[in-house]
Amino acid sequence: MSGFSLVEVGAAMQHEHWLRGGLPPSFTAATAAYSFAWRRAFIQTFFVIEQALSSVQPDEAYFWATHGGAELDLLMLKDGARLGIE
């Protein structure tokens, strides 16, 4: 996953790009508060995934999406069982 580069947003937006980062939902948020809330939720998602992986200690783990659009944030396989986290 990559975000907007400084070349894409232009030098005039350098300060905004530095503050909000280049990921589209954060960079294009209507306010700084919305941008901050999105970045916080984004980081928390990875914290939850890290905690799940360390708790379950799966044999295999995948990010998973179906052709129908349903999505699991994490699919873990442990001793033949499938565990999904959304």
C-alpha cells in the first residue's frame, strides 16, 4: 500500500503532506481532526492484528477478501481450525 507522493500532491502541499501523511483517507480528510482520527484507527487496526497473532500463534495467517466483497481483516489457521477477525 502506498500513498500520495510529494510529487503527486505538489510542493504547495508539502506541509500538509508531512502532517497528515500520504494515505488518501488521511490526506484528503475534511479537517485535521478527521485526519488524526483516521490515522489513529489505522494504527489500532495493526495493534489488534498483532495482539491476535500473538494470542493465537497460528500455523498460518492471511489478509483475506472474497470475490463477493466480504472481507476479513485476518484469517488464521491453527491446528486445522479457521479463525477470522473482521
